[in-house]
Amino acid sequence: MARPQSIAFRALDLHVIQGRADDSALVTAAGTLSYAQLLHESASLAGGLRELGLRAGASVHLDVPDRHVWVVGVLAIVRLGAEPDPQASFTITGDPAVISAGGEEYELDLVLRAGRVDPAAAAVHDEGDYGERMERQYGDVLATLLHGGTLT
């Protein structure tokens, strides 16, 4: 039996490939993002976070009140295969969101723009039970997207 595709791939990329690129994926006060736009934003943030040193298996703490930023942050973290940890020194926190890495702080928009140069691809497969653990951790985001729904 073939291993399933990664949770990051199934949450966004697969919907775009299957022709649902323009369907609404996220609707918040900040506006509406299609599946393609949400894929682009989260892959760009993941690329920027990767440039700051976040890698698969590395710990990261996400604590932002803005729903739009929360969703993009969750998807970027999962795209990289990083591990949620409230004790992590690598953080995405605040409103407006700030990223702390290696003793430095960066505005979210700066990291997002930097990541647009080399957006992060989704892993082909998740390591071990990563997908299941992330679905339990971030079910508010992933369950809806995995089923092709619209987040609010």
C-alpha cells in the first residue's frame, strides 16, 4: 500500500491540482483567499521561515490573535514539518506578528516577502505520525481544508 501524501500537500496543493484553485479557502475580516492564494501565502511564509533556520523537526511556537495570520502560520509550520512547542525559542507571536529567531526579531511581512523568492514545497510524505499529530494539534485549520471546506 502506498504511503499517503503529506498533510500539507493534501490540505492545499491537492485542491489546486484538482481544479479548485479559485475556490474560497479562508474568509476573515482581512479578506478572502482562494486555495491558490492560501497556498502561495503559506508556502512563501514557510520559505521565509526556512531562511531564518526553521526546519523539519525544529520547534516553533505560534501565538497570534489574528485568524488570517494564524491560518497562514499553521500551514507554513506544517509545510516545513516543524514541531509546535510553547517553549520554543523560534516564535511567531503578537499583533502585528513578529518572528523571533536566533535572538533577532523580524516583522512577519518582511519574512513573507523574503519567502516569495523561494517558497517552500510541501513534503511528499510525512515522517512517522506527523500528519496525524498535526491534525490533532491544528484540527481547527487542517480538518476543514483536508475536506475542501472554507475556513472562517
